[in-house]
Amino acid sequence: MTPTPSQTVGPFFAIGLSRRQQHVLDPDGVELHGRLLDGKGDAVPDGVIELYDPATRAWGRSATDSRGVFRFLVPRDASRLWAYVFARGLLRHQLTAIDLPHDGPFDIHLQGERETTFFAL
């Protein structure tokens, strides 16, 4: 049997994000925010970032806005979070790690000179 080829993801993210807020991993946590950027450094306005904290098994999801910004409330004592990136043009989602504490915004660059380190899935 021949496997079905991968398909480009999205842009249809708003369908699954319009019912409730999903960006809170800890209601008493601290804000983690950043921007999703393409290879030219332009904002990706229709992406989704999913965050997972293995220590607490908390999970959250944030759509990017028109400036590519995503936001989460994460546990104050979190040390490493896993971020799954979904965006137009990707055949498969990407995985990266966020080590905390992190000073300033955590920007995710999909390509280019400042490309974020992604892990094989």
C-alpha cells in the first residue's frame, strides 16, 4: 500500500480556536509571548503555537494575531516547555524547546539566518 503524501497545513486555524481560550497553562503563571516569523522576518498572522509543560502535563494553544504575536500564561517555576508550530506552507508541524526563565519575547523564526532550532519528530 502506498502511503498518502503529506498535505500543507492550514490556513484554517480559527475554526478550532474560536470556542474558548486555550493559552493558559497556569492561571497564576507568568506571561510568555513572542512572534512567529517567516524566512524574511515577516509576521505569520495565521499560525498556531501549542505549548506543553512536561512537569505539570499542562497544555495550551495560541493563535498568532496580525503581527504574528502569540501569548501564554505558563507556570512560574517551569524550566523547559515544548512548542509545536503550525503554519501555512508547512507540510508537518515543527517542534522546538523553550528553556526558562527566558528574558524578553521568544520569537520563532521558521527559516533564514535566525532560524529557530527545530527537533526531528
